[in-house]
Amino acid sequence: MATEVHAHGLGEAYKRKEDARFIRGQGNYVDDVQLPGMLYGDIVRSPYGHALIKNIDISEALKVPGVLAVITGKDLDAAGLAWMPTLSADTEAVLALDRVHYQMQEVAFVVATNRYAAADGVAAVDVDYEPLPVLVDPKKALDPDAPLLRPDKKDKQPTNQIYHWETGEREATEAAFAEAELNGVVVRQEMFIPRIHPAPIETCGCVADFHKATGKLTVWMTSQAPHAHRTLFAIVAGLPEHRIRIISPDIGGGFGNKVPIYPGYVCAVVASITTGKPVKWIEDRTENLSSTGFGRDYHIKAEVAAGKDGNVQALRVHTLADHGAFDAAAQPTKFPAGLFHICTGSYDFKNAFVEVDAVHTNKAPGGIAYRCSFRVTEASYLIERIMDSLAREVGKDPAQLRLQNFIKPEAFPYRSALNWTYDSGDYEAALLLAMKNVDYEGLRREQAEKRVRGELMGIGISSFTEIVGAGPGKHFDIAGIEMFDSCEIRVHPTGKALARIGVQTQGQGHETTFAQIIAAELGMSPDDIDVEHGDTDTAPYGLGTYASRSTPVAGAATALAARKVRDKAKKIAAYLLEVGEEDLEWEPGRFYVKGTPGKGKTIQELAFAAYTNCPPYLEPGLEAVNYYDPPNLTYPFGSYICVVDIDRGTGEVHIRRFMAVDDCGTIINPMVVEGQIHGGLTQGLAPAMYEEISYDEDGNIHGGNFQDYLIPTSMETPHWETDKTCTPSPHHPIGAKGVGESPTVGAPQAIANAVVDALSHVGVRHIDIPITPWKVWNILKEKGLTSD
Amino acid sequence: MIPGTFDYLAAHSVNEAVALLDRHGEGAKVLAGGQSLIPLLRFRLASPTILIDINRIDGLEYLHEMNGTLHIGALTRESELDNSSLIRERYPILFETSTVVADPVVRNWATVGGNIAHADPANDHPATMLAMGARIVAVGPESERILPVEEFFTDVPFETTLRPNELLTEIRVPAPVHGSGGAYLKLERKVGDYAIAGVAAYITLDNNGNVSYAGIGLTNVGQAPIKARDAEQALLGKQLNDAGIHQAADLAAAAAQPLSDTRGPAEYKRDMVRTLTVRALRKALARATGGE
Amino acid sequence: MSTHHISVTINDASYEGDIDSRTLLVHWIRDTLRLTGTHIGCDTTSCGACTILVDGKATKSCTMFAVQADGRQLMTVEGLEQQDKIHPLQEGFHEEHALQCGYCTPGMMMTSLALLQRNPNPTEHEIRVGISGNLCRCTGYVNIVKAIQFAAEKMQAAEEIPVSAG
């Protein structure tokens, strides 16, 4: 069901409607909210990675002028709130009771009349810890002498293993590998993808405001999923859901960091209920990096079985997943490893088998975040890295090896060996376009010439397949809530519209792009359609924005809601024009009588009529709502090519060029899409070369502030080049697939592949990210390639 | 994120600042640019009882060359050096140092005097000042001292020989003579970071092309800024050729005492001292012979 | 702890206050004066979201005490628009799609303003150097560079318009 691009709305580089307030500094972010009598909360955190709490002395803190209260785990425990469920069927401490499980874990919540007093209060709380042995190496988590990190659930889970998950055909895959060992080729690679952090420039926080008189709790919150959070607050805190209002105002970036519920939010709510006053809690950057949802931390063993000609047969993957102290990963509940089993990628594997073993360590909790589409970043990294290794093994150019193994366009809808049904794709077209744009042959010639002169230049390719738009309700749920999404449109008598959606922008431009979707369906100007979201009292229920799901799911709901509006308008037009509906034609903005184009009614006239001259057999008004349960996920894709030069004196990698060809199906706003790609590429560069959170053997975090966690500046970031192909999604009402995370999924391995490519002629097959200058330098030294 | 408490006073003259330092002793800290001090205060890693703000003192921000000496007022902002044609043209080594301190916004407030007085071994100016043979002017309640910069740093980080009641008021750098040239090279993980390693090299060639002066300073590869004396000695009295450059670079690397940390393993840093010394000396030589 | 009475000009308007010595300038601007366009993004003076102009100099307002601003002229993002007319930088950021979540934008624009005041016709490299103290997580900087180039061109064209005769 390919869909036409309408003349008005879709495909236009419409300038953003939301800019007007941001460029004036009049955004309304959570920390901008100030209410009369508002109090401030700040958190006492553990300096230890693993310790018993012997005593918490709050007496000095209570003497600090301005400090009103100090809430501890014991106080919460009395209300049954010391522990809360996570999105991954684990429980997480809100405030530590008898022990702390990671450095910077929350231990007490100070409530004060102002920020500074709250900080002084935190400094004055005296906690007596008894350190315990620390476990930071996930490979040791299942050793017999490993400390048991979660005695609180030892009946259900007697070791540090959280789960074992597997999918695919174990036997058939093993047979394929056996065959390849004899008659083909087997390539193996271990890869570690370190822990990283989404680090949006705005940290997490909330203002919780409970009104005793009305029993209404309003929470301004950095939330990417306000409705889901409302329901979770209701269930966990036992508050009546119709008296909870979550407001996500403007959000300064999310990238998955603002999907989980954090202890600070719960404590602020409790403090507000206890004091009857609004309570603001805003974390600082160190708290954000050290305690909120991280991404990655996957130890992967990947193997490919192929013929000697390089045709892939089977993929086998084992992953050790480090979730930190609590499994607080945010993903659909039936998929503990998210969508990791997209790892057969763009290639036609006949068999595959994937296992993931997850363990606890003394590190901050989480697992799924940082623009990852639920572990698709990990999946795409492994397959693109190992395909390169396969290319070396069989002596083929990495581009050629990919082209010969791509799923062919005629194979779609394509059922992968791990049971995903890819909706559409043309991988060859994207790669060939990228190759043409960079003059791939020319680059290979240049590389050969440079090698003779001892100059190190590399070309890396990543031909990724994404999987987004979660998702069909029978398989996809967040904490049990099916992952549909919604749109409600109300057209006013004078022809202007107000739409509300269940997703939540954190910069993706929904106020503009969703207006464009409606504009295209109704032939109106996007200026005449205002889009709201984020207030659970008014927006229809939705599951929020993350994993690139807004366009695929809420975008579909929006198009369908708009079509319902148009359908009703058609009935009104038939009534006014005194013809049957079947005698009417539509052109953007109006219905007219077939054969008599002059006889028509504009959408504005029909809106007015809905209120003033409505057919007696119809309800007055012109509004519609749609809750959309998608039939499938969508599969954006692309090919990226990266060119690097290596400094033989320092090991520094310089990215000379980066070409990104993306295919996200129908494009709503090319300007917004390009901006998303620029941003996502930068967040792909970051883990490839700069960002890493690690812990030393004492459980001390490294990378817990912006001095050590290396966010790329304008100087590290190359000038990104973009291009596109367009393969619409056959099942989506406007053929759109979503694009926000394609670049974070596709980019890191393009860069890694380029660096490896630069050194492949001396036998290098893999370098773990982040690719630091000293990692490269060690290889240069080992291979005798250093110079001044 | 939120500092502890302290008193604050703004001094309006050097004498006033010194008198306040004298009165308050060890509990006082000078607030100049604040770009190093204020973050320390926000993390409560320093807890002075009183801050003495010297930003209101007139006449401490200047760059002027006079009688063979460049006088840099202690309060001169890094961005002043960035934007000064005098510095860019006649003191490219200083330009290369100031432009890599932190980031351009921080440089609007960060001062040259502060960069040196804070004595963070990771700061960039100390190595350059050591290489250039600069002198420090320290004003106390009774007197003014002028001391060579190599007597200003100790082997303890964040410690100098400045007395608690002294204010660093000026840095004096020898003006370039014919046949001199220098360069500062900083290897960093990203813009705004401290150095993985930094090398400042300054040489003067006599009329026969022999090295009559050699200064090599190292950034962030030890507990204090390092003057690579053996490397300097090895260059003196000889032609500066590639063999000599490499020998000096080996000696500079040997003088480094790096620790392994998130900016790289110690061995890598030591190797980088070698590489950067080679590159800095080559650049210094090119400038000394008019090649650049 | 000492308290101080300060008088500060912000966006050509006068403000007075009694503040503790340790009150950070960014908190005074945001929480007390309610000029919330300036944002806080980190605690190590790294991100630049708090950048304002102090006596014309781009300044990270989280790394200055309010008391230090006494008697000085400040400019925040709220001062860019004059008489209902947006500044070429604001226009450039909008036209070139140089903002997504908007959180780094005020700081980025203030740094850019100071950059253009000092260097009215910067190269791309000079722009990238100039904004290297301001982090953005959303845009990847490409369009921010374009926005600044847009503003530079517009500001130069405005300079070139001769004062009308008569």
C-alpha cells in the first residue's frame, strides 16, 4: 500500500513552529517551574560501591537553617515505598535500606526551603558505612566466590544472574557452523561495547505538587512517557490515577535518559505529600551521569559461518549483559534484551542463534538507553564489525562482501532467521549511492598509493538495518501497557485545529511534523494546526517517545485521525452540496462534485458547518481520535561510509569524511530529518572515539562528570554529509518509518571499521571502542608503524 | 554543585589585596578568573574562609614589551593573548599556549597569573614559562620579589613558593632575539580537556647556528610542571639537527613522570612527550630560522 | 558568610538584590530574577548552557558569583530581541534549524553574539573554535555553524546600509 506524498505538508522543509519560544529563551523546562511555597530536595549518595549501612545520623542536617526534613529508606519503608518495580521486572531501591549497591546510590532525601540549604543539609548527613567486597567485572559475577549482590531477591534469584535469554535455532545453527568448519569459513570476534550515558544537556528532575484539599498530585517531570509514568505512579504509590497529572513541559533532550522512573521523582512526590507543598528536585550533572539510565555494557562473542566465497550461512552470538545493581533497563517486557536479535542485520542469514546472559554488578542500574532503539545499536555494531572480519578472511572488499549478502529488494517482506519480518528495504541502492558519493574506487586507489608511502588511511562501511516503531500490542508492552499510540484532533468552527498526541518530544519537532501530517491529510496549512502533548490530563494515552517510535506509531494514529476528520467532513460536504458521498472528489483542502469542480466546499467551510449547519443524522462538531496498534515494526536502513587518516606519531584518528545515506521511507520534513541525522551521527561518533563510563576495582566511577565524560564539541565533530533513498513502509498509512536513531545505530561501526581498515594490511581485525589514540598507538608500536 | 559558605571581599588595589592576605592567612584564597577555583568550591574540594576578589584591581591586565622583556599583568585574560597581534606575531609559543587553555568562553575570564599560581600540573602556561625562562613578580606587605619561574613551582601539585601573604602581580618573559623560536604542542582527548601531555620548546641559535639557549617544559606528565634539564643541556652548543632533536626528545621523555589514568597509560604519555618534543623542536627551529 | 547588596544592569534594565557571597550568578539570574532563558547543564564549567555576556564578554554564569557582577552590564538571551524584532542570530537559528530541544540554544547564541562582535566575518573553522565551549547534544553543530554564518551575513549587510540622508 504505497502512499502518495501530498502536495501540502509532507516533504516540506517547514520551519519549526516551536522555535519561537526557544530562540527567545522562553522555553518552559522543569527547572523553570517555580511555585509559591516551593521546597527543594537534594539527595545524599553513597561514596561506596558496595557497603552495609550501619547508621544514618540526620541530626546535624536538621539543624541546618532551611532544612525541614530528611527522608530515609526506613521512612519510605513504612509506606512500602523503599523499593519500587523497574521496567524490567526487577525491583530497585528508592532509598537504600540496609545496604548500598553502587557508588552514588541514593541514601537519603533532604527537603529544604532553598537549593543551597538542601545542599548544606546533604553535606551534614552522616552515614556510617561498612564496606563490602565490590564486584565490577561481570565476567566474575557468576564465580562461586562472587559476593551475592541482591540478597533481597535470593529466593527467586540465588546468584548474580538476572536472566538467560535465547532465540533462534540452536541446532540448525550448530550444524551450519560444523559444515562451515569443514567446507567453508568461520570468523569469530569478541567485542566489548562499554557503558555510555545519554547525557542530554538538561538533567533529570521534577516538581511534585500535591494539593491536600483536592487530593490532586501534579508532577512536572522530565518524562519521555508521561502517561506510562502516571499509571506507574498510580500502581506503585497507590494514588488514584484520575488525580495524578504528569506534565512533561519542554524537555532538554532525552535520548532514553528520561524513560525510567528515578528515586528522586518518588522522593519528591513523597515529600510533597508529606509537607503539602510543591517540592522541586533537579539532579546535577554528576548525579545524572553516575546514577541514571546508562546504555550498552555488552560483552559480545559473535561468530559467522560462511562459504569460502563469503556467502553468509549462520550467525551465532553470545552476550554477557551488565545491568548494574538493578535491572532497570527500559524495554518492552517480553524482550529482556530489547530488539538485539535484529543482529542478522541487512544480510540473508539462513540460520542464527543468540543468547544473552545478564548479571548484576556494583554499578549504576539500567541498560537500555542512548538512542539505541532497544539494543539495536549493539546488534548493528556486532554484525557490521564481523562482516568486515569476514571480508578480510575471504579476501573480499568490504563493500563487495556486503553487496553479495544483502537481502534482495524482491525478498521483502523478509522474514529473518530470528523471526523479524522486515517491511521493506533496498540495501544495495543505499550502499551504491554512498559509494558513488564518496568515489569509493577512487578512495581505494588513494589508500593503496598512501600505503606504499607509509601513510595510514582507512575506509569504513556500515550498512545497517534499524527496527523501530514498537509496536504491535500483542508483543510489545511497557510495564504491561500495550505499545499503541494516539492522536486526537479537534477542528474549531473557524477552521483551525488543535491536535494532541500521546508521544512526547524532547527536541524532535513534533509540534511541526505532526502538524504537517494533519496538514497533508486535510489540505490545511500547518500554521492552522497546533499540536500539544505532554499533559496527561488532556493528551490521549500514549506510550511516549523513545526508540524512534513517534512517527511510526503516533504518526500513523495522526494520519488516521485526520482521515476520520476528513471522512466526516465528506459527509457534511455531501449534505451541503446535496449529492451522494460517492459523487465527491477530494483535492487538498476541499471536496468538490465530480465533473463540476466549481461546486465544492473547503475544509474550513465544512468545519464551520459542523457547528452551524450540521446534518441532522450526524453528531455536531468536527473531531476524531485514533488509537493505533501498529501491525508491525518499521525498518529504516542506510549505508554510511567513513574515511579516516591516522597520525603515526600520536595514534590520533582524524575523520576526513563521513557520508550518511539514510532511508526512512516517506519523509515528513527533510530539514527535521537532516537535523536528526546530524545529531545522531554525533552521538555515534561519541561512543566510537570519546565517551566511556567505567568503574575501577573499588567501585569508583570514572566518567561521572563532563570533564571526564567526553561529549564531542564542534571541533571533534566532522562536517556530516547526508543523502537519502526512499523505500516507503508498506504498512504505514503515510509510508514513514522514523529516523531519529538510525545514525546512532549506524555510525559507530563505520568509524571503527575505518580505523581497522587503515590497519588491516598489517593484520589488525578489531579495536574495541572508544578508539582512543593510545589504543591505536599500541597497535602502531606493536606493528613497527610509529613515526614522528 | 553548590559551594559551602565563605566570606567575600573585593580588593581595589594590590596593597589592599596583600593586606587582606596578610590578615587572613591560610584561610584566604585569591579569586582571579575563578575558572579553576570556583569549580573546586562548587565541589567543596576547597573551603576557604574568605575569598579575596582581585578582579576590581585596575592596572593588572596588560601586555607590553619593553627593554627586552614582555610584561604580562597577572590578571591578563587568556583571551587577550588569543586576540593580541603582538603575541601571535612575536610570541607564537604563548599564543599556542593560551589558545589551548580550556575553551574560548572560559578564556574570557581565566588569567595567565591564575593559570600559573594555581600550580595545577595539568595547566598549560607553566611548561611554556619554564621553557622561556620567565620570571614571576610576587608582591608582599613589605616587599616585592622577582623569582625565576623554576623556583616558583615545587614538586608538590598545587603548591608554589608564593607566600600566603603575597600576590603574583606580573610575569616577565624575555623578548625574542634574533635566531629564537618556540612552540607549544598539547595533545588532548578533546578541546577543553587537560593535556594528555604537553611540550613547550624554546630555542635560540647563535650566529653559527649553534644552540645558545634551550628551554623545554612538560605539561601534565608529573606531580608538577617539569623542566627537562637533561634534554636542554644535550642541545646546547650544537647545531640543531634531527639527530639532536631526537636525542633531546628521548631525554625529555625520560624526564617525564607520568601516571596512568583516563588520559592514557603512563607509557603512552611518555612516548607522546617524545613525539611532541620532536615536533615542538622542529617547529621552534623553523621559527628560529625564519622558516615559519 | 557575608551578604552583599548588588546593583546590576541586565539587558539595559537595572536590578538590585541582597545576596549571599556564595550565590552563583546563574542561580540569581534564574531563580531570583526569573530570567530563565539561561540554563544549567553541568557542574564542571564544561557545557556552556549558562553562557551570558558580562561587560560584553561571553561568560559561563555558573562559574561566577552574583556578587562579582555588581556594577556590571550583563546581557542574557532575553535581551536579544529588541522592540519586537528578533536578532539576526535568533533568525539564523530558526532559518537554519540550528536548534532541536532548545536547551543549549541561549548559551550558544550568546557565545555566537560575542564571537560575531569581535569577528564579524568568521570562517567555518573560526566559528567551530568559537563555539567549542558550548556543547550541543541534538544538532551535531552543522546547522549551528550555518546559523552563525547566516547571522554574520545579515549583520554585515545591516552595517552596510548607509544611514539615510535627510
